[in-house]
Amino acid sequence: MPAFRFVHAADLHLDAAFAGVSRDLPPRLADRLHRATFTAWERLVDLCLAELPDALLIAGDVHNHEDGSLRAQVALRDGCARLAEAGVRVFIAHGNHDPLTSRVKSLRWPDGVTVFGPQAEAYPVTRDGRVVAVVHGVSHETDREGRNLAKRFARAATVQALLQGTVQDMDVPPGAPQIGVLHCNVGTTPGSRDAGRYAPCTLDDLAATGLDYWALGHIHLPQVLRTRPHVVYPGSTQGLHINEDGPRGCQLVTVHDDGEVELEFRPLAPVRWQVVEVTIGNGGTGGNGGNDDDGNGAASLETLHGRILEAMERAAGDDAAAGAPSGMPSAFSPVEATLFRVVLHGRGPLDRHLRRPGVVEGLLEMLREAGASLAPLAWVKDIELRTRPDVDMDALRQRDDLLGEVLRVAAAARGLPEPPAGDPTACPAGGLAAASTNGQPPDVPPQPNPAALRALAAAVLAPLYDGPRGRRFLGPTDALTPEDLAALLDDAERICCDMLEAD
């Protein structure tokens, strides 16, 4: 059986707006963002035309909402027509954003495009009159699809095909790969907060079908959940907010004649989100896009501005140096613009300056002006302060006053051990901070215990967050992630230090 090759994509969200981006973007950047989802789709089509796989599988949420914009519908139809002319089959399963009840289903498709219905279906992919693979799929019937659709799949021994104007049964060779296309939420998949919604299923449900590869959609984070069978989320083709940082694209999949599956991630997104982390104190901290490599902290706002720009330039340079994906035209530019979040870590005198009114806003404006001259074009979405006062927290925790008590309460909320009063030697060398860093640099706040944070939320935050007024604006406490709770605790600790240890 010759190798079977296909491209697996999902969550195109054509014509979707970017979240968390201010309206005062430079016109050149605003235009790139407006076109980004369409550019990613065009690149996906170009990739298929360059690689000429047997099929393109799209696992749901091609459109961002039920009715889909006219522009998005036309772009999808025209791209599929180009693929049909090149002999590339297209299989589409609808998801929760573009269910079968939407206006999108009325689109007139070119030949060679298969759109799955509300019941699981199986279609052959043939070469020279022989079945080389079977593609199974099902679409969401509504935008609140609660059925376990995975249980409707089963490996096929025969499939029906239209041959010479009549529907005929075709035998499926035992070695032919069988692939499922499904928009679903698998268990507690990383990147999901809706495990019980949108066609929920488990890995065992998928494995029990006997299929060889699951082409999934819905989770925007690229990930391989298991092999044998392969269960794969390719991620979205274009990240739409800061939590969708890093490369975004599709998977080029080859199923070899011995059944081995080879995955090649291909980046498509013209706009990339990045997080860069810089320290204001000694001991550089790492990040997704850049870090303060030499370990020397910034001593002034001017130095800090320069270090942030260096981190941004490294990240933008890495994107530009990535070059065109294999098989793509040499003029293909993977990243046209980078949107940054700058996270400031560390402990030092700059913490007090950064928290003065207008300082961070001024720094943000300067970084945005500088980013306009970078290649690719760069824009700083926001600056997140995780800095701490230039004080000895261990010593403050040992004090027999209100501030010491507050900091000991904060340590307990993080799930950290409390030393006996007046006996700092009871802690590991370096005191509480050293005991709690879990291998982190000394300027990074201690890593909290999630269970301790949940207990804190239930005891302290619930009356505010879960009350009739607070819930309306803040949401319930159970919606707060451990990261959210840790950030609130860090802020509370810093504010207490500022107010109770004033100059």
C-alpha cells in the first residue's frame, strides 16, 4: 500500500477579530490583522498545492460564527475550487461555531469537496480505482452539540462510492488507513475550559473505534494526545489573542505503507503572539520569546527600555529567520507582524518607580513607537508587572508586627511552611523564599500550591466574587485559574508591603 498523505487543519475562524487589541493600531498593522485569518487560509491552500497531498481535512470552525461573513464564504469556496482543480480532495466537518443549522451549509461546493452531515459517514479516497484510505467524519448539528459523537464511528470493511454514475460498494484493504474528522473536546485537554461541552469524549472512546488517526478540532493549542492511534489537535491556523501565542498552522501527515505515521507541523499564521519576559533585578528569567540572558538586572527605566527592545528584537528576528516552510514559494514570509506581551519580573528599586501613575503607560508608548521600525513589524499589547519591592522578604516575615503577620499569612496561602517564631534556621538555607522557589531564580516569586490557593479563594474571595454584585463584574471564584489566584496574591502582598512599610 503506497503512502497516504494529507493535511490536517482546524479552527480557521475566518474573518474573526483579534481580541484585546486597542483601536489605535497603526494603519499598516491594523490591515495585517484584518487580513490575517484569510492570509492563513490562502497559505493553507498554497501549501496543499505545493505538496499535493491526497486530501485536506478540516476539523470544524472554518467560520467564526454561525452565519459566516460573505467574504469568508467566498474565500472558502474559491480556495476549495483551486484545490479541486489540482485533484486535492477536501473533507470538512462543521463545529460549534459553524454548525449545520447555520447559513454556511447553503454554500455551493466545487466537485471534490465533501461536507459531513449530522451522522457519522465514511468516504473512500481512491487511486487507480482502488481504495487507499477511508475518511470518516461528522458535523455538529447545533452550536451546543452535547452528544458524544466519537461513539458513532467504527472501522469500515466496505464503503460506498459513486462509480460510473452509480453507487457501488468497494472493499477496503486491511492496510488502508482510516481517519476520523471530528470537532470535539477530549476529556480535560490542555487549553480547554469546557470539558463537558461541545461533543465531549475520551481517548478511550476514540481508540475503541479502531481508526488509525483522529483529525480533531476545537482546541486551539497544537498537541498530540496519543499515538497508536494518533489523536491530534493541529491548533488554530491563526492565533487570535495573547493566550494563543507561538506558531500556529497545520499538520502535514504521512501514513507510510507500514502504518507508521509521520507528522510535520507547518506554520501558517501571518501574525504571531509572543510573550517576552525581562527582569528588573539580578537573575534573568526566561520566556517564550526572549529573556534577560546575562542575568544583570535593569538599573534604570532607560536600561529597562533597552532590555525589553533587545528581547523583542530577538523574538522578531527568530520569526523572520524561520524562512519559508519546506515546499512553499521562497517569497513566502511566515510572520508579517508580532504582537507582544511584556512581562516584568524580579525585585529591585525599579518596582516602586514602575508603579507610579503613568510610568508603565509611558514605557508602553515608547515601546510601540520603537516596534514600528522592527522587522517583522512589532506591537506591544500590554505590559504585565510581576515585580516585587526591593526588600528582604524573609526578614520581613520574621518580624513580630502587622506586616510580618500579613506576609506569613501570604506564605501560608501559598502552601509554604512557616518557621517557628524566632527560629529562621528551621527553614532550609535561605529561609522561606529559598524553600519555596522550586528551582526558580531568586527574583521569581515562590510558586504557590494550587490546593492552598483554592482554599484561600473559598475562604477570602468567595464573599466578594460570588456575591450578587461582585459575580456580575468579576465572575465566580471557580472560574479563576491557579495563575489568576497567584497573581492576586502577589499583588496583595506587594500592596501590603508598600502601605505597611512606607518611607
